[in-house]
Amino acid sequence: MSADPNCIFCKIVAGQIPAKKVHEDEQVLAFHDIQPWAPVHILIVPKRHIASMVDVGAEHQALLGHMMVLSGKLMKDLGVRNGYRHVVNTGSDGRQEVPHLHMHVMGGPRPWSKG
Ligand code: AMP
Ligand code: ZN
């Protein structure tokens, strides 16, 4: 599925819901989390709808690698100097709230509101 009409992140990708974008390319969109846990808290999402890590297969290796490599560049661009944390929540036991694969990347000076 390339887009799910009921998916909030697909709507952000399509420009139907506003977001504070930090990066966009053919494969992914990155934007600031609306309820940040840390001074810098972004989400990197594939443009195509993939519900969660459970739905990822070998064909997505390059995409996931791209997301991971990009995360470091974006944190640097956003001025994060002392490290950052990646979180990917998967499914209900993983406390995933938005069923569109996303990588949280959080950094900036502590204290953070969570974690
Ligand atoms: P998760 O629990 O991993 O599914 O986290 C979903 C994240 O998406 C949460 O941190 C929310 O604050 C964030 N979020 C939900 N809606 C939006 C939105 N419209 N724009 C930016 N971030 C959002
Ligand atoms: Zn989606």
C-alpha cells in the first residue's frame, strides 16, 4: 500500500496535515514530533505506508539504512552535539500509537520530559 487514507502520517506526507518538516527526499519525510520528549525530537517516516516494523522485509533494507544514516545528519544539522536516542515502537506491546512506521530521534540538553 502506498498510502492509507486514514493514516495521520500519510496525511502529513501528502501535505493534508501541517508538520514542521526538517527533511524530505524521495523515500522519507522527517518532521518535529508534536509532543516532544526532548529539546530536539524528530520523527523520520517512510513516504510509503508501512504499518510497523512487523511489516518490514528484505526489500526495505535500503530504506531502513537510509533512515538510520539520515538521523545522524539531521541531528547534526539541528545542533545536537552530545548524543541522541533512537526509539522505534512496534505494535501494542511496543506502545506504538501511530500505525505508520516511524523512527523517533531525540537529543538536546537534559533533563528531558520522558526517558
Ligand atoms: P508512537 O507511540 O511511537 O506511535 O509515537 C507516535 C508519535 O507521533 C508521538 O510521539 C506523537 O507525539 C507523534 N505525533 C502524533 N501526531 C503527530 C502530528 N500530527 N505531528 C507530529 N507528531 C505527531
Ligand atoms: Zn501511513
